[in-house]
Amino acid sequence: MNSKKKSQLLQQWVFVGPSALFFLIIVVIPFLLGLYYSFTDWNGVSKHASWVGFRNYLHIFSEDPAFLNAFWFTVKFTVLGVVLTNIIGFVFAYLLTRPIYSRNALRTIFFMPHVIGGLLLGFIWQFIFVKGFSSMGSALNWSFFNLPWLGTEGTAFWAIVIVFVWQNAGYLMVIYISSLNNVPKSLIEAAQMDGASRGQVLRKITIPMVMPAVTVCLFLAISWSFKLFDLNLSLTKGGPFKSTESVALNIYNEAFNISRFGMGSAKAIVFFIIVAIISFIQVRATKSKEVEV
Amino acid sequence: METSHRSRGKWMLAEIFMILVALLFLVPFYFLLVNSVKSFADILTDSAGFPTTFVWDNYVQAWKLTEFPQVFWNSLLVAIVSNVLIALISSMAAYRMVRHNTMFNSILFSAFVAAMIIPFQSIMIPLVKVVSTIGIMDTRIGLILCYLGFGAPLSVFLFHGFVKSVPKEIEEAGRVDGSSAYGIFFRIVLPLMQPIVVTVIILNALWIWNDYLMPSLILQSPDLRTIPIATYAFFGQFKKQWDLALPALVLGITPIVIFFLLMQKYIIEGISQGSVKG
């Protein structure tokens, strides 16, 4: 009996131990430490960090226009990014599950940008916006291409949106395709027998049936766009004049450029709380719209 | 008959439309590739046209200046070791948690699920401190350890969902043969988990290969640099020297694009699997 207990304990350690230990060291401890630092004025180097209570948090919301700007930028970007990637991803998926001969090649092309990381994509698109667009502008004489894409606040915002959609619509397309393929053919045939038009089938059957995929895709798109960092860093670096600085980039600069680790930690905690609230609301809201077969 | 003709004609239009959109999607790659073999002057005067003379020397320079073989090896080593270890420890943990749903294990599992929403930026500041306290700053081991800890929650979650669908009766055969718990896991359960293992490995591979922030915080030595940090450093140094930057970018994306084209069946299946289950 005793040896059996011992071997159970050993198995628990062997199977669960490594994951639990690394998770503790890399996620749990830093998270708790960050919570503590957020109430201090630690600068990242000195041995001493004095307790400042809620001063960092008050500062963020009352005296830090850059953070509020970054927050506002991130919210606007998230709304547009989520809506556009999902609509385009769904339309691609819908059309590419119809009788289209080149659909396999098309799926590959639309998905490909996603496998390249945001950092390299940002640099590639920097060239497109700076050199490529201007040469197309002079060739075609379209004012759209002659805009100073990365040079003004409004256009730089759209530049990031364009690259984000180009990068991620194909990924959501893949998820929507697998969900569309799971809609039972018999259900659609039955509706068509009853005289439903293609639009009615789409609205009354297909869309309700793919709601679980919508949950997943909204969740992914919100999480990618709200945590925007790599693409932001390499495409605009937050510029011009910090107008396109995301919250993640703002936190990074606060800590690693101006060495205010305490303040940076407070921002990181605020960021976490917002992400947690959004995820919670979003999963709740979409789950209630799902249907079961 | 007539309706089927008409509907085929209609999908023909959709097909043409989608092909045009796909060409639009490929435009950035066109710009990248044609300009990577032009001289600096040609890039400035005509970036849209096809190259008149091919300057392959751009690639030779970029290959040398980025120390591409070294950088590629660094990325590959970190990605492979992290991936194998994450898949191994997460599948083992998930299996144990499903089969022995003790109080401790169910609390731990809830912690993993909750941690999935923690953005990396929320823990990165103290993480640097923790890693340097342990004394593994600026080492590959340190970076791999970070991937194990930060990657475990999602991977455990995905494995957990899958193990629940593996009937316990299958393990009985192994128990009758007198196999140990370890033998049952490695010889019976793990092979059954193959579809989800593929999913987990693909999701983690894309993440780790392309990740910039984690290695930029952990690694400092130039000879440990992975592709994203080497590219970032290169861009800082040769800003606006497009005849060097563009071939360096092409080199940087080539391995992952080849990997994708070779493995796309598994990648696309893996992603559909992972998301529907998740």
C-alpha cells in the first residue's frame, strides 16, 4: 500500500512536475512580482524599490496622455482589425467552399502571409509603403498611392490596419472553411427543398451553424489586435509623433527605454485586466448565440 | 440542366474575382523579390518594374552581413528543442490531469486555463528579473525555459481536451500486460494523441519561429541571435539601404515559407483542429 502511494506520488511529479514548475517560474512568479512592482518606483537596476501605493495607477489615468493615446489607438485598431479580418476571412471561406477550380491554390496564397512573423512583415511593408506605392502612384496617377502612407497620423493608422488584415484574414479563413464544411449538407438540402433562397440559407442556417467558429475567430482577432506589438514596432515604431503607438509598445518603451519599471508594471497590470475583461465578455456574448445540432 | 449551367457561370465570376484578389495579395511579394536583385539606383528610380540587370551580389552581401547560416541555426535549434519539450511535458501533464483529477490537479488546470489570457507584455518586465536571478540570462537554455513556461498553458489545454476523448478502456490492455504507467502513456496513449500533437507542434512552431520580443529580452550576444532579432538589428544598421535590406528579408522569410509550402496540409488541418477543439 505504502509503495503504491509512493509510486503514485512519483508519477504525479514525473508527469505534471515539469509543466507546473516551468509555469510557476516563467508565468506565476513574474506575474505576482509585477503586481508588487506596480506599487513601487523601481527603476529596474537599483536594489531599492520604495512603496508608492496607487500612485502609478493614478498617474496612468490622470497624467499620462501618451498611455491614454496608446489605449485609444489600440481600441480603434482592434475594432477595425477584428471586423475587417473576420468579414474578409468569412467571405474568402464562403467563396472557397463553392465550386471554384483554383480553390486549393487560392487558400494557400491567402494563408501564406500569416506564417511570416509580424516583425519581418512590417519591414517588408515599410518598403511597399515608402517605395512601392509611390512608384505605382506615378505610374497609375492614383492619388491613393501618392499619399505619404507612413508620414501622417491618419494614413499610418490605416497602413497598420491594411497589413494586419493582409496578414490575418487567411488564418481566420481556414477556421471558417473547416466550420463551413461541417454544416450538414442534409440541412441545407432540406431548406432548399422547402424553397429557401441562397441568401435565406446563408442567414438562417449557415451563419447560425458556424457561430462556434465565429467565437473562436473573434477571440483570436481581438487577442492579436489588442496585443499588437511586432508589426507596430517594425512598420511605424509608434510614429509619426507616437500617434500609432499600441498599448503593448507603450509598456515596452516605458520599461526598457525610459527605465521606469514600476510604472511599466502598473501599465502591464492595467493591460492584463482589460484583456481579461474583453475576453470574458466576448466569450460570454458569442457562446449564447451558438446552436447545437 | 440550364440552371446548372447558369450557376457554373456565376461561380466562374466568383473565381475570376478571387484570382484577382489573390494577385493583389501577392503584390508585396512581387515588390520584395524583384527589388531584392536590383542595384540601389534602380530601386530608387523604378521599384515597380522587372529588373533589367540582376544584381545577385546583393544576396551575397546580405548572406555575409547577417551571418545567415549562424542565425538560421540559432532559430532552428531554439524552435526544435522548445517544441519537442513543450509537446512532451504538456501531453504528460494533461494526461495525468485527466486521469487523476485530484484537487491539486484541477486547481492547476484552472490556473493554466486562466493564464492563457495573460499577455506576454504583462509579465515581461519581471520575467527579465527572474531569468537573470536564476543566472540563465543570455543563454539558449534561458530562452527555451521561457518558451516552456509561457507555452505550457495553451498546449496543456489542447491536450487536455483531447485526452478526455480517449477511452480509458484502451489502457486496460496495457495494464493486463503489466506495463507501468509510463509504458502505458508512451506506448498506448501518446500514439493515439498524434493528431493533437501535430496541432500543438504547428501552433508552437509558428509562434516560436517568428517571436521577436522574448529573444530580444533574453539574448544579448550577437552569436545567439535568432532570425527576427538579427533582422531587427540589421535594419537598424542599414536603414534605407534597400539593396541590402530586401535580400536580407527574403532570406529571413524563406525557411518558414518553404516549411509552410511543404507542410501546408498538416498546418491547415492542425489549425482547423486546434481552433474547433479550443
